[in-house]
Amino acid sequence: MVIVFALPVRQEGIGKMRVAAKLVVLFAGLASAVAGHAQNCSGMSLGKNASLNGFVPFPSSNLWNTDVSAAPVDPNSAAITSASGFAGLHLHFDFSSQDIYGIPYVVVDSTTTPSVPINVIDYASESDVVVAPYPANAPIEGKPADCTGWPDTYQGDAHVLVLDRATCELYETFNTNRCNGQWNASSETIWNMKTGAARPWGWTSADAAGLPIFAGLVRYDEVAAGAIHHAIRFTMQHTKNDANDGYFVPPATHAAGTTWGVSNVMGMRIRLKAGFDISGFSAANQVILTAMKHYGMILADNGGYFFFQGAPDPRWDDNDLENLNAVGSENFEVVQMTPEFPGYDSATAPTGPAPVINSFTASASTVSSGKPVTLSYSVSGDSYDYIDVYALLNQCLRSNRQCAAYRHGARLGGHAAGLHSAFRHVCSAAAGDDQHAHVHGRNHPLHHQRERAHDQLGGVLRDEPGHGNGPGYAEGDCGCARIRRAQCSGIGSL
């Protein structure tokens, strides 16, 4: 595999700079088969809560998009639905015509929307810590005022969802805080909407279950078009716990159990019973209830009892949506789970061989500003990968060959260096030095998906299909350059 890395930066007072990057490859524990939809990402409209114009994220074979109306009922369905924590509940719509209720999103085009750093604080080790095309006014769930939670105060889930129609990638952050144009978050996850590659077993995402959030939202544009072609995200106040943090079943990859005495498990799919009469509901509500019969609802997080989520839109009729609250939990059944109830926990989830970085080289050890350099690497056993310069920088600064960097307010510690000034510091290694592979986490043995490559410096990356999975870096003499942060003209898998 070859990545073409064009560095759109301007150096000041330095004629050359060394080239290096740390290759970080994350390996998903579960991934859906690659299959395309007829619609195209590029057809999505731009803007806040914009129409996708028929595009459905992820392949038709993805579990979010699978019609389960004929799937067998789980043998434990009756016990689960009659147990405490499920029985006696009713639907709650968790979105509204008011934009403070629901989970908003924004569609951008990264060829015109510059990528910016996201400082990931709490769950960086299970995040895709990369720059993201977040517009300055990207909507944050709950509409917290800027700077009120800075840098990391929890003020509600504060999700930010950004869909990039240029790269067909979905960016999601949790506990997102914005202050003076800078972004902090507890986690950051990128989803390839063309492949649907999932998180590693045991890894979280911006959602507790390790799932994409956007995929399960009820959106007005779908309802207006007459059909929802995916499962719906829902929450329960309690999910089943054990000594290893709880249970999950695919498509979930992570648990956040709260109570041993309940039978709800992350990733569990429930379905509105086929015989439930929806004829007395409005046309809009019939679209939602029909989706619950055909695609079901997937348990994605701990939250309100039987709350299902959607995106806010001024066109929703809140009074009409209230009628959905009359649908009781007794009208739902559990679709057969694999593995059988209670599913996996962090100790029993499948494992596979660790990914191996076979080589990682650069076409030149130094390069003039604005000139391209080719980074070549060969890795096997991967699901996807990206270039993590932050990690290289921190590794370099921790070594005995620390750089005498010009510091202009940038915070260089932690898993992801906070690049909150106009200047950055790049500690880099000469190409061809010894390569060290640092492999962590788990890899499902069966899937090899298209790689994803991302550059922490805001460069333009192109990747080709291949394999790559497991962090590694080329280590050598540490050179430093002071560079001005440039706006990214485009980033992601092409």
C-alpha cells in the first residue's frame, strides 16, 4: 500500500524539514461485509440536519440495514421482555421540533471545510485521534454554551456528528466541548460509510455500545420520503453487568453494564410484533412503526427507559409524535441473538492474531515545504489504519533525544497533543531507521477491510486497498521544525 502525503504547510526560518509519521492501525473486532448502496455520498445536501437524499450509510448487508421482519425470535425473548427493566415500559420519542431535543448532525464537504484538531482526553486509547472537518458552528447535542464545560466537564452526552460527503466518512465525538474555536472531546470515532467497518472487540465509540450513533437516528427527511431503511437506536436505564463490565452482542462491540439483575444487553435488537395494529396512527408515525417492525431497534446506550433517538427538525409535529408513547414494551420481542444470551463480555469476546507491521518507509528523509513525499508500508491482519503524528511527537519528546522545540503555547503531553496555538512542533525520524511495531488490542481473525489513513498535520492522504493494522513508527534522530498550521483541503480514504 502507498500513501501520498502532501504537506500543506509553510515553514519559517527553516529550509528543510525531516519527514516522519507514526503509523497507527486499529483493528476492528467485527466488520460488516462490503456491499454498496445505489445512492452516493456525494448526493447528500450540505448543512445542519440536511437531507441525505436517499443515501443510507453503510452497506445493505450491515446489521443496521438488515430487514429482520422474518428473523427468528430469540429463545429467551419472553424471559427478557417480562423481566425487570423491560416489562411495563412504553416508547418515548427522544427528539423534537426544538433543536435542543434530539441528536443533531451536519453534512460537510471536506474539500471546502478545513479539518481541525480534536483534543481527545478520556478515551483516546480507544479513539481515532485525527483532525476532523468540524465547522466552527457544528451543532452539539443539548446546545451547551461554548466554554461552559471547558476543558472536559460533562454536561450531557454532547455528541457531535459530522458527515463528510467528499470522503463518505462519519465523524462522531462524545462529551464534546468547544471554546474559542478549539475542540475537546472524551472520544472520537470515524466510520467509513461505504464499508461499515466496526470497532475492535471490547472498544467503545461515541456510543457506549461501540456503535455509530447516526446510523440509528430517526430523521425527518426519511419519514417525509415514506420509509426508514435502517434500525433505530434506543436506550434503557440499566443494562446487564458482570465482573467484566457487562455483556454485549453484535453489532455492539462494548458493554457498559450497570445492574446484574436486568436482562438488557448492549446490541440487543428488539422488533415491534408483526400483529401490532398501526392503522390508527398518522402517516408519519406509521413510517416509524413500520421501521420498528422491519428493522427493529438496537440497544446502544444506558439512558432513559425505552427512549428512541432522532434528529431535531422544525417540521416535526411534537403533538403527533406524543402518540407513539402509547406503544407499550409488551408489544416488542427480541430478535435472535448471536451468540446466545447473555452474549460476550470483555473476557469472552473473540480474539485473533495481532496485526503485524512488515515495513514502513519514506521516499525521502527531508522534504521542502509543500513538496510531496510517499510513505510506503506493508501491514497484515488489519481492518483499517491511519497516520498518527501526535503519537510520534509524544514518543520523540519522551525519548532521550528530545527536541529543543519552539513552544508557542502548544500542550505537548498526553495521548493526543493539544495543538491549540498557531504553531506546531514536528519531531521526526529519518527514513530507513529501525522500525518498531507496537501492537495492542485485539483483532477479529476474519476480516480485512479497506484501510483508512489520516494525517494529524492536515495533509492530503490517498490510500489504496491493502492491509494495515497495529501501531508502529520509524525511530531515528529527532529533528524539529516550527510550522504554521495550515487548513486541510481534504482528508480521508479515496
